[in-house]
Amino acid sequence: MTSIDLLKFMLPDFLVDNFEVVSILNYEYNLHLYFEEKSKPPKEFHSLELVSKGFLDEITIQDFSLSGKFVFLHIKCHRWTNKINSEIVKVSIAIGRQLIAKGTRMTQEFTAFLK
């Protein structure tokens, strides 16, 4: 089992597949995991010719607690530009559908657990 496989047990697959962990801050009661989108656009956008133009504003969502600590996921997505028409493609919309429960700042799995 690889460290990536282990992460998939604790975090949403979409996050592990499309993002890299760039920093971890471990406090007494909180664990903050910082992710940046990989340089390759997600599979949903494979038909477009996209170029990264920096990052969008970071979003923060709460996930299941680990080892008695609140877990916060800090996620930075690339700002992609379509080479053909110079249109900005917001992958963060795809992330919203995959990770965040509607009307919350929590992962879908965490929200389902709290219901």
C-alpha cells in the first residue's frame, strides 16, 4: 500500500487524484492540510487546450476529524485559460460538485455523517 492509497482512506478520492499536499500544520486541536491542484487539468476538461494562469483564491472546507483533531482542507485551484478562445475555465466549479456539500463548507461525506 502506498501513501496515496492511505490518503484515499481518509480524504475524498477526487482531492487525492487531482491535488498535491503542499503543507501540513498540526496544532493541538486542529489539523490544516494545504493542497494545490496538480499542473494537469482534471479529466473532465481533457478535450480543451488549457494553460495555467496562476491560482484562484484558496477555499477552506472542514472534513472528518482525525485523531481527535478538527481537520481543515485548504484548497488552491489553478486558473485555467482556454488556448483557443482565451476563456477562463473554473475547475473550482467541478471541485464544488465533487467535494463540498451544497450550502455548507464541509465535505459531502462529512455532511452525510452529521445528518
